[in-house]
Amino acid sequence: MPELPDVEVYAQRLNALYAGRPLQQLRIKSVFLLRSAEVSPGALAGKRLRNVTRLGKRLVWAFDGSLYAVLHLMIAGRLHRKPPGAVLGSKQALAAWDFEDSSIVLTEAGSKRRASLYLVDDERLLEQFDRGGLEPLACSSEQFAQRMRLENRTLKRALTDPRLMSGIGNAYSDEMLHRAQLSPVKLTSSLTDEELERLHSSMQQTLIVWRDRLREAAADGFPEKVTAFHPQMAVHGRYGQPCPVCATKVQRIRHANNEVNYCPTCQTSGRLLADRALSRLLKGDWPKTLEELEELKQPKAVSPRGVSG
Ligand SMILES: [Zn+2]
């Protein structure tokens, strides 16, 4: 799932390439994509794109006339820059934002249609897409500590809950916990002040390092290889491979469809976290999938007039 670093780089490149320019049209091919009914895609035709910003893991495209397109890529949604008028031929191509010299095409791999798009015509309606999570790069260590102690949760869950923290998912939470040398299943209530401070700074460093790395890779083009798996990651997606710090084999916790990676030497005092014992501990504190966690909180309606979308 594209997380803060990925979404920020998408927003940055979209701004560099298209801000201030008129959208010729928004073409939507998939009937599952558009989840709102109040504003028709035709309303955006000819409107100037003001800017694109990140809201949690969403991209908010702001157009003249107080029109907004709010896009959540979920796990498999990706954007691609194509020649103008790109044909939405493949099953995976769901929509296109057409500009004069190029089109941005939304694709979603796999057969599940989870990516969502809402069109709204009032800035105030953007509030309901804000889950309330703290901005990880803008919060102080005091704000972070207070937020982490709000509920007694496993660290993995607390970091990836969009109500608590904004824009963090499975990949970067694995990386920041490894950097902080903390167990993913440690409970937030048991954290010392020092550990919270360490986690805060690891969180920020991880996100900044990756945002800058991805920004550099996109250079003045468009990020075409957005993935949760990178060879330079320390533990995420690296089960069985050596930890870059201590060379211990990276371990995993599998819970339903969701996998967490960690280094036992760096993070759990050498202890292996057994899947079965964990299931008990995690019961009620682990979404079956992180995707489910996102979906549980999809807005139900986007209309101030009370019409569900
Ligand atoms: Zn290690």
C-alpha cells in the first residue's frame, strides 16, 4: 500500500507537472472506483488544477471552482504517466486524468477493486477523509508520546492505525520499529519515555530517508515503480534474509493475510514470536489485514445534504 513517502512523491511530481494547468477531462472506466454521486466527473473538465496534496494515504486533487478529487490507492492502486489520451484498454486501467501533453492513468492490479475516488464540491467536505492521525513528520516527541499512550495497543497496530498516526502502513512501520530496536508486539502502555523518544526519532528518520530516496529516484519524471518492497529495506519483505545490522535472519509473524517482519536480535532480545501464541495476544488488536483497517474507516457518505455516496 502506498504510504506517506510514496504518496508525498506522487503529490510532488503531480504538482511539478500539472499544477496551474487545466484538466481536459477525467475519464472513469471502472464503475467501482467512483464512490460519490454528488459531483459528476464532467464537472472537472476544463478546470485548472490548483495543487495535489496528501491527506493520510490519500491524494487530494484541488481544482478551481472548489472541486476536489480524493483518491485512495489502497494496496494495489498505482498512477502512471502516459501519452495524451491514453487508451484505458486493460482490465487494470480504471481512470485517466487527461492533460494537454500527457495523461495520468490509475491502474489497480489483481481482481479486487478497492481503490476509491470521491468527488466533492466543498472544501469542508474534505474533513471526513481525515482520520485524525497525527502527522508523523510534523509532531513533536511529546505529542507523539501522548498519542501512543492514548490506547493500550501493540506498537505495530498503534503506528498503522490511521486514527492515531497518519500515512503509515505495513512496510514503513516494520522499518521504523527495526530502526528503533523495538518489538512490533510490545504494548504501548509498557513503553518508557526513552523508548518513545527513540521511536519518534526512528519514525521521522525512516520516513525522511525513504521520501528523499524515492524523490531522487523519480527525479524530474514520474514515480513508475511504487512498491512496498525495496532491496534496501532492513526487514520489511526480507524474511529469512540477514538483518543489515547484526546479520540474524529476519523473522516474520503471520496473522491472517498480513505479515510483519522483524529482527529477533535487534528487536525482541533474541526471542522468536510464535504465530500461535501471538494470535491470542493479538486477538482484538490486529486487523485480519491492514487493508481491512483502512476499509473499516472509509467514509460512508460525502454529502452535506445527507445523501450517501
Ligand atoms: Zn538485527
